[in-house]
Amino acid sequence: MASRVGGIPEIVKDGETGILVEPNNPEQLADAITYLLENPEEAVEMGRRGRRRVLKEFTWEKIAEKTFKLYCSLLD
């Protein structure tokens, strides 16, 4: 679980690779913790999906490719 701040929502996909909560919202955080504790299989599966996503989407090659495309689009 993570807060919806900065670039975190770009990495953590709510309900798929983790649970996103609003910043400074202890009730949402408590609900997310409770959900994961009551659903350990889902917690493990979210972790697996998150790991696969990071290994696929956030390699140096992918980041360089996205950065290059961004620079090219800015120069057009």
C-alpha cells in the first residue's frame, strides 16, 4: 500500500499491484492494512504483479526509451 502522492500512482496500480490511499487519511490506511491482513493471498498476488510490472516497465532501457521519446516529442 502507498499514498497517492508524487509519482507513486504511476508505479502502483490501485487494486492491481497494490492499494493506494489518500495522503493524511488514517482511516483509509487502516482499511487497507485490514484488507491485506484479511486477504493474505491477494496481498501476495498484488506483490507478484507489482514485481512483474517493475521488472517489465522500469528497466533502464525502458526509462531511457521513454525519456528519448519525450525529448523527441518536445523537439518536434
